[in-house]
Amino acid sequence: MARISSVVLVVLFAASLCLAQAAAQTSPQAATPSAIGHGSFPVKVTKTLDSSKLKEGDAVELETSGRFKLPDGTLVPKGSKMFGHVTAAKARSKGDSQSQLAMSFDKLNVAGGKQLAVKGAVQAVFPPPDEPDPGVPGSSSHQGGPGTVPAPDYKPTTDIKTGMATETTSRTSPASDPKATGVHGFDNLSLKDGVLSSKGKNAKLGGGVQLIVRVDILG
């Protein structure tokens, strides 16, 4: 009887060990959230981002420049906050050929005070939009360089591939195009794999600069 009990204990111990190993192998996958949707949408810089004044890990905050819906129908109002952090910031120093700036986006505010976890990066960059000149009716004061078109009367439209609805017009601004990529209107700035590079002393995005960001919605 004692021998049978010992065998039973050994079997139970081996089974528990196997279960523990299986749990250890699967837990990293379970801890990694899967995307429930993805898409690209326009945001704008509200505070100057300068690679010579930032460091890795610094918080960044952007603002959506259009109203859109997520694939599940969740509304993201215009002016909603998007939060992220700096993943690379380097000013050009002696021996360097470029300065660099990169960001990763982590959270997005949506309607009703809800906040979603996201994972995203910069997809395109445009100068600030032209603004009407108050002294001359019907004219505009150019502040951002080429690549922008005034688009005053927004109407919602849906991107079939992503399920996101963004504000556009019949005369869509390139800075609102979710398919836009690269840098537009800046002579000394380039973008590759979410990393902004400049041959100048710093990679800098001033207030009002428009971005297209691509994100995975994690929930």
C-alpha cells in the first residue's frame, strides 16, 4: 500500500510539473495584447518636439486634428489627446551625419472619457496648415510650406480597409489623407520606419505641425 501511495505521489508531482512548464511557456503570449483594429489618422503637434531637448523615455502629447470612428464604432472626437514617449532623440554632434527623433504612441482618448491602449508611430509629416489672412478676405497667409490645402467644410467618410471614419472634404487636404507617407514641405527632414532624421543640428517638429500616425488598437 505504501509503495502504491508513493507511485501515486510521483505521478501527481510529474503532472503538476508539466502543467507549470506549460503555463510558463504560454504566459508570455497571454500577456501580450493582440490588436483589435488598426488604422491611420491625422494629429497635430501641440508643443514643440526638439531632439536636442528631449531624451529617450520623455512623454509626448499630440492632439487629433479630425473626428473619426474606430472599427468597432467608437467615436474619437477632434481635439482628443494621444499620449506617447520618445524612443530616440539625438542632436547632431561632431562626427554625426544626422540628428534623429522617434516616438511611440501608447494611449488615445476617446468619447466619454475612455482611454484606449494603442501602439503606433509616425507615418507622415506635413507643415502647419495655411491660415486665412484676416486683413484680406478670401486670402491666406502661408505658414507651413507646400503640401497643404485649406479644407474648411468637413464631412465624415469611411476608410473601408480600416473601418475608421475621418473628416474629409471634396477637396481633401493631403495632411488628412490616411494613406499619406513620408515628409512633405520640409527640405531638411526625412522619415524612415517611424524615425525622423535631419542633417541639421536637431530634428524638430514645431507646434501646429501635422502628422499622420498609424496605430494598432490594443483595447
